[in-house]
Amino acid sequence: MPLSHIVVPVDYSEKSECAARYALALNQRFQSRLTLVHVLPPPHYEFGAMEVGGSILEDLFRNRAEQARKDLDDFLAAELPAEIAERLLIEGDPAAKIVKVAHERGAGLIVMPTHGYGTFRRFILGSVTAKVLHDADCPVWTGVHLEAQNVEEVRLKRVAVAVDLGPQTERTLMWAQRFAESAGAELMLVHAMPNLEGHSGEYFDPDWRRHMEASVSEEIRALTARLGFEAPLLADSGEAAETVCALVQEWGADLLVIGRGSAAGVFGRLRANAYSIIRQSHCPVVSV
């Protein structure tokens, strides 16, 4: 679980500041190097619709780049001095460049907010965040509620990990266990079982919940024993994203870890539920 280098995309928003403060809290715990990245879209992205000549377009973009450089240098300058945080201003497609920087620098984590502002936007993922989640090889730390106002308010005492027993489970469990151990945090396993009740006309064993919980517990205990650690389990039945988020909030987790596939952004068995978990979780989510 290399956290020696963390990439933090910066768009100068308040949520971007909060994400950077989470990264700074991780820096203080893991002595991570930080890279703050601001990506300038190419001139035709910003000014393509304007009927201006080539030289005027170049002047507009140069002025925009100069302002962006100043904004990046000033971004949380007192909290993130040069010896802690490298600052990169690059041009191109934002998601592609963020992933490229993370890969080239061997980053162990990307920390970024899900989206901008507004009630409605809580229910969708921003296109840049979605593309980064899709393409990045390293884990991505994100969440709707990145609202810590300073580093002292960033709590990492309780780490929950969603266990779906899919192909990414071992990798996800290992990352969560190592993170919790390194941070001195409690670790809780969370599992959402399918709800077999309420199907009209279909028979189900009245003791199905007890049998299923016993089966799931046995399988997860065997898995964690093989990986060399133990952790308590919270399980309930219901829709995957809602159940996971409810259990995590009930336990009071400070961080939720979920698995995602390495190919084409497939999130194990969670699949489309992963985006729902990120949107609904009361705490930040790391997708591994």
C-alpha cells in the first residue's frame, strides 16, 4: 500500500481545498509527497467558439495560463509549502492528464472531490472524477462530503471496507487492512446480502437470514484468515449501495474502502453500485 506519493487535482474550489487538506492529513500520517495538479484545457476548449484571430487567441490563453499559475502558487500556500507539495500546471484533457501524472510519478493515491456545488450535483459524479475512477490504476479517494475545514478535523479512527466476495475482494481487503493498521484505526468489514423477502408467491426459508449470515461470515472469516488478520463484520440485507452506506454510517466510519476492477472501470460485483456508494456515503470513499 504505497502512500509515499499522493496526487491532488486542484480547481481552486472550496471542495478542492478540502480534498487538499485530506491529502495534507495523510501527508502528516504517512509522510507522503504531494503533487498538486491544475490542468488547463487547450485553447480551443475555452475560446474555440469565439470569433477571434490566432494572435488574440494566443494572448487570451497566455493570460489565462499566467493567472492559473499565480492561482496555483497561491493555493493553500501557507498550509502546503513547496517542501511538502509540488505544483504542476499542465495543458490538456483534465482527466487524462491527472491519470497520466499519477501513473508517471508512481502515485499510490489520487485525492479529489466528486463534483462542484449544488444539491442536484450531489446525485451525479462529475465527468472528470468519473473518468479518473475509470482509468486510474491507483486507488482514488473521493466523496461528496469532503467538508473538513482544517487538518485537525480530519478523522481517520474508523475504516470500513465493503466486502462483496468478488474478484477484487482480496486486494481491497489488503489495502484497507494495511491502511487501518498504518493509521492506527479500527477496521470493520461490511457486507450487503440480497433481500429474498417480499417476492409474492415465492417460497423462502423463514430462517434464510440466519443461514445466509452464517454462510457469509464463514466465507469472510476464511478469507481474512488466509490474508492473516481478523476484523468484525456488519451485514444486512437490502439494496447494495443503500445497505452498505447505512451500515457504514451507523458504525460511524471515517472512511469507506470499496473494490473496483482493473479493466474498464468495472467495480467487481458492485459494478454500477460503486457510483451510488460514492454519492450516498456520509464519509469519503477510496475505490481500490
